[in-house]
Amino acid sequence: MCAWLEVSASGFFDWRGRPASATAQRRQVLREKITAAFAAADGTYGYRRIHAQLARQGVGCGPELVRQLMAELSLVPCQPRPRVCLTKQDRQRHHIPDLLQQDFTADRPGTTLIGDIT
């Protein structure tokens, strides 16, 4: 073991008993706000949108800090898939009447006008 990695027992227990630093407390508050914003967005917001939302709330932090804290919390955004319509369209609602009954013959020119867009 390297000499610079050794820590005395009294130093370790002194370190363990110390209160959390201001940075650690701030990061914990940010974690809670990030988790709340992520849950409010149904897990679809990434770090950029979460950062923008926190900025609108007046929380000062950088986007990289938000990205790092989201990675620590294992918050991975998932974009929703497009909705697929499972109902059938009502064909009577937008029905266009067939006035010619599929008979395209005409007695004289100019009496029956038809068109095709294809």
C-alpha cells in the first residue's frame, strides 16, 4: 500500500463525523429538484430541458452539473412513441356521393366532366 493512501483511524472517524459541506448540501437539494422535475415530465426530459426548467425557477446551476447528477441518479429520459390510432374511420361522415355510379359514358360532349389527380 502506498504511504500517501494511508489514513489514520482518528482522521477517518473525524472525517466521517463531520457535517456535510455546503457543496454536498447544495448538490443534494439539486438532486431532489431534478428528480421532481423529471417525474413531473413523466421521464421524458433530458438534462437540457431539466436545466432550462430549473433556470426558469431561479435555481442557479450549469447544464453539465444537471447531466452529472442525472447520471448519478440513473435518470435516463425516454421519448414517447407516436400514438397509433386504433379506431376505424367513420366512412359515412366524409362520404362523397358517386353521382355517376361509375358510368363514365356520355351522350354528347361536355355533359359529363370527370378528373383524375394521379
